[in-house]
Amino acid sequence: MLFIVKSTHDYSTCQTHHPEKGPLFSETLANLGDHGVKVHAQYSNRLEHVLFIVCEADTFEQLDAAFDPILEMGNFEVTPVMKRG
């Protein structure tokens, strides 16, 4: 299944301002494959503190496990999508 994961936070909770959280956030994204999640694309808008990840996983549970270490660092919206045509 394909998913778009939208991660948002505000200026006060930005990992950039919390040196201990930045590496954890980056490592979690780098290790998504360890949970069976394949990342197809990643886009960000730094000015709005938004990250979009287009990824693929067999189950929602794989996504839940993969993002678990960083769930309290912001808001996450997960939308299943499909490619048409």
C-alpha cells in the first residue's frame, strides 16, 4: 500500500532547536526500511515546518512501528493513496 505521511510541528517544537531530538528524528527516517517501509520520495517546506513522505508498506502496523520513536515530536497524518492510470 502507498501512503503519504505528513509530519508537522511548530517553531517551538522544531527539532532544530532541540539538539538531542534532531538526530533521533533523522535516524528514525533513515531506518524506516528496517520496518519494511520503502520511501519513494520526501519533500519538505521548512518555512511551514512540514514534511511529506511518500512511502510504501504492506500494513499500517509497519508504519506505526517505524515512526514510533518520533511520534511525540509533532503531528502525523497518514493517508493511504493509490496511483491511477
